Amino acid sequence: MTENFNVNEASKDKQLEQYRADDQGEKLTTNQGLRVSEDEHSLKAGVRGPTLMEDFHFREKMTHFDHERIPERVVHARGFAAHGHFELYESMAPFTKAKFLQEPGSKTPVFVRFSTVAGSRGSAETVRDVRGFATKFYTEEGNFDLVGNNIPVFFIQDAIKFPDLIHAVKPEPHNEMPQAASAHDTFWDFVANNQETAHMIMWHLSDRAIPRSFRMMEGFGVHTFRFVNEEGRAHFIKFHWKPVIGVHSLVWDEAQKISGNDPDFLRRDLWENIDKGNFPEYELGVQILPEEEEFKFDFDVLDPTKIWPEEIVPVKLIGKMTLNRNVDNVFAEIEQVAFHPGHVVPGIDFTNDPLLQGRLFSYTDTQLIRLGGPNFHELPINRPVCPFHNNQRDGYGRQTINVGQVSYHQNSLAGNTPSPANPEEGGYVHYEEKVEGRKVRARSESFNDFFSQAKLFYNSMSEAEKKHIIDAFSFELGKCKSKDVRQQVVEMFGNVDTEMATSVAKKIGVKPPSSTQVNVTMSSPALSQSNTKKSPETRKVGVIVGNGYNSGEVDKVLNALKAAKVQPEIIGEMQGMVESVDGSKLEIEQTFSTTNPVLYDGLYVVGGDAEQPEMFRQQVLYFIEETYKHYKTIGISSNWATVIDRFTNEEPGVVLAHDLPEFTNKFLDSIAEYRHWDRMGY
Ligand code: HDE
């Protein structure tokens, strides 16, 4: 008999509740529950004597500490996560029988971990890298993990090359440098000698690889999966996550400076916004392709270095995910969560994408070393919310106390239970794809076009985005010591765009590519971030205020910003209060020494009276220069427009408060626009 249980958005939280422990107000004990009378001194033979072996409290405390760390993830070590739920818009029954995709309005609890790939667990977060976007859906039929990235394609086509790719991008083995960076010889040597990387490299050098926020990135399942419906009919599908507030990025100079100013920039942004109730939202999209159309395109649908352009196969939005709760404990939840693309539910199946096939092995294997044994599914964060029963037993850290005599199948002593479920009872049946072929180690010829979609990507970029790609190439290759590697890469990317590769060649002191320019006509507007949603919501604006400011003007602006869900942060010379000309006060939240212009999306210079020290004016000028250089919005109060005589009204993204009602609107529009690329020549 099947058990009855319901899953709703609170199911996971309720389950986790049993494992939460709050030590506040309690007496200190050992792990055996013994109350401890002293926790500052080890047990010694005399106050100046040796420590005694007998000190079980000292030994237990120290041993536990010695074992606090577990191996970091071999990739995606640096990450952060949050809880939330997924709500379905419309039934997907025509395509899949997955239960969590049937009832419009139904809510499934989720846990999402975002990550960088190359860096170690303590590395900076705003480095140039792919971002992981892994979602665990706790469904009534078991956990479904959508383990994706923020880039829709991958570097390689076959999983057997993954160790090589990762060895090439990780710090070089002889000196363990550089940390969390692809700008070094071995990575680019790998690229030039594995040319299937071309398309992914274009994304990696684009603004996508330096997201402004985890809340402002897309996510992609990358591989082609299958939806299978109740009748057993299958469709090829690709998964997409689309952030409701649009896709936005940092600029490179800013990203590098943030790495020093706030290495936790992306997790802090996620944590603080969830904390304040600005819940990140992403719509789930699927591209759906009938199986009969498998061979309709000039690319192979099984090739993970290819997208299905959205203009050809539209993305159908089927639901929305909201992240609304921060974790209680980073280790217990974020470090111990174990994702696996093989965690599927009935109605979702795999394809023969050779990258996906290899991943289906790697993920459980890696958890065995990372989490120390086969019982990691029992950790609170990994437990499904539905019951699980099987004949697996024992192993390190086993928590379940399986009662009874029988732990094998088939049996008669337990009435042959736990018994397999038929499909009507929710038993998972693999899609009966017909497979035949010779055993070969070879790449399918249909995987051989490495450059068409790389060209499509480049051709779809705005002028600013193209410039960023050229600058990124110049930076990355400029860091390679081997001139030969630099030359090979320039030659390779001549196949994408000769003019682009020629500009790079000039900057890095090598010969231009031997190719000739072939202009492409095809473009996919969905690939360019310049077409994304623009909104001031949740943008962080630094507001520099000194004593003697004009509160009438400033209060109105601050209120208008808050009404538009912009987040102003008051910056001043020293902590405490600043006083306006009419005696009202504002609290300084950051000082010039605790913050930096790179940490804001825009700047509002309020200034103060004429008495400000020279240092204040110097800091204002520094904030303005940096903000301007990073193409962000600058607003200046009417008082200070004359003190800062650097701008005229015509400057893009510089808003001067001559006329107040117009100022706030213009300032908000400018913040929504975010980057003012028309300053490009700057
Ligand atoms: Fe992963 N990947 N990967 N990967 N991956 C891991 O599993 C692997 C690939 C992705 O937040 C590891 O638990 C292979 C593509 C994310 O905990 C490991 C191949 C995509 C995360 C592993 C790939 C991903 C991982 C390391 C090539 C996007 C972090 C720790 C065949 C679709 C999950 C772990 C988290 C983590 C193997 C390629 C996404 C070693 C062999 C393509 C988001 O198992």
C-alpha cells in the first residue's frame, strides 16, 4: 500500500525543524550530555604542570575541532544558497507526468545553490567564471535536481575530458597560481587544443561571466533532457531560469576591485536582499521539441556546445521560483547539500548527450569522498520530503534504525516488501529509447561544427558587449606567458570573427589571424543583455552626506528612491549622525573607510555646507570618478552642483538637481538604465 502524504511549500521547512538546535540559554555539556563545569582551562597537574590525558572534555572538544573540515567540492567549491518554493503556472500534463508539474498553483519547496566553478571555498566571488545554478525540488515523488549553470552551453562535448578541462583551469600545479582565474597559460592552451570550446569561450569572455548578482542571472539545464507524459510519449526539452528583474553584469575593472573590497559580494547581496524581503524570483522556462524534429536543425540537439536559439524554439514559461528564506547554518545546509543530475522523477528523463551521461556517474561518486560515505542522503538538507524505503543498510554515519530481520529482495519473510512500484503507483520507468550501434570511441560528425554558434553569439552582441569581449580576450591572453599559446588562440578565434581576433592580436603583441572576415547575418536578440528588463528595483545607491545638507531636497529624493524599491545607503566622513541645515538628522551607515564606490549601482552626491573638510571633497571626487568610469548613474544635489563643476547637464547618466520633480524621475530612469555605455570613449 502506498503511503498518503502531501507536499506543500512548507514541507521541507517542517522537516528541517526536527533537526534545528538552539543552544542559547542552555547549560554547556559534552557530546554525551554531561554538564561541563569549566571551559577555559585544560586539566593540569598543578597550575603550571602538564595537561593530563584524562581530560576527556579537552580531548573531545579538540578532536571535534580537528575534524571540522571536509574536502571542498573539486569544482563549484565557493557557493551560497537559499530556500524557497516553485509555483506552477499551468499544467504540463501534455508533456510530462511529473507530479509537481501537474496542478497549476501547486507549490514545491526548493533549495538553490549558486557558485563559481574554479575558485577554492574561500575565493573571491566576482571573478570571471561560469556560475553554478543548482536547484533541488523536494517533490512528492522524490528529489528532482536541476543542476545547471548561468551559461547555456559547455566547454566540452564528452565527459571524459572534464578532468582535463578542470586541471587546465585550476591554479597551475607547480605554484598554485592564479586562484579563481582562467587568465593563465594552461587554460588557454587547453582552449586552443580543444576547439569545441569556442562557443562557450565567447560566453565566458562576455558580461555573463561577471554577474552583478545571483538574483540577476539566467540559469540553464544545458543538456537536452526528455519530458515523458502519461501515455509514454516523449519530447526533447531544455530548461531555463529567467530572473524577473533582468540579467545584469558588473564591468571588469569594477569586478576586480570588488574582489578586494568585498570578496563576499554576491552572497552578501543574496543574503541581505532575502533578509529585507526583496525575494529573488526566477521564471522556469522550457523549450519543447517533438522527437520527430530531432534532425531538423543544422546542429545536433545532443551536442551540449549548442543552444536552441529562442527565436527558433520559443521558451515557454511554466512557473516561478521565489527564494524567501536564508539558511540557518552554512555548513549543515550549503556545504552538505549534494546535487546530482541523476536525481529525477517520473516524467523527466535523460538523453544520450555524452556530457550528461558522464555526469550521471560523477556526482554520487564525488559525494562519497566529500561527505564521507554512502549515507549523505540522510543529512537533513538532502532528505526527500517523501518517505524512502529500500534494502540498503549500514555504512559510515548511518542514522536510520532499520527495524526487522529482512534487508533483501526478493523475500517471503516480509511479504516481499519493500516491493517495486508499477508505473501507476509512481514507479520510475526509463524511457524505452531504441539504442543500437558499434562500440566506438569517437565524436559524432554532427558535433563537428565548433564555430557557427560562436559567431551567432558574437553577432548578437551590442557594440558595448563586443568591446567587453575584446577587452576580456586581451586581459586573459595578456596574462599568458607563452606567446605561442596567445598566437594559437588568436588563430582559433579568427574563425569566429577575424576583425575581433585582429584587434586582440594587436593588444597582445602577436600576428593577426590568417582568416579573412566573413560577416554573419544571423543574430539572436535573446542573447544580448542590452535587451533585458531594466528596473531600478533593489538597486543599491550610495548617498554621500555631510553636515549642513538640505533636508527638504534630500528627504524627498530618498523617499522617492525607497518608493521605487531602490536601496539608498548613507555614506559620510564618520559614524554617527549628520545634521541638516534645519537641524534634522540622518544616520551614517558607511564611512569613506568602510565602503567603496564599486559596491553601489549608482551615486547620489548630497554634500553638505561649505564647511566640509578638504578630505570630504576629495572623497566625493573619488566616488564620482569611479562611478563615472564604471558607467553608472550619478545624481548631484542642487547645493553641490556648483561645488562639483565637472559636469554639464548633457552627460549620459549624470543627473543634476536643478528641478526637483524632474530630477527624481530622471535619476530613477537613469538607475534603471544602469550602465551608460555612451560614455564608452571615456
Ligand atoms: Fe558539474 N560537477 N560536472 N557541471 N556541477 C560538480 O559535484 C561534473 C557540468 C554543476 O552547488 C561536482 O557535488 C562533470 C555541467 C554545478 O553543489 C562534480 C561534468 C554543468 C555544480 C561535477 C560536469 C554542471 C557541479 C563537484 C562534465 C551545468 C555544483 C561537487 C561531464 C549543466 C553543485 C559536486 C552544488 C558540481 C562533475 C559538467 C553544473 C565533480 C564530470 C555541464 C552547478 O560531481
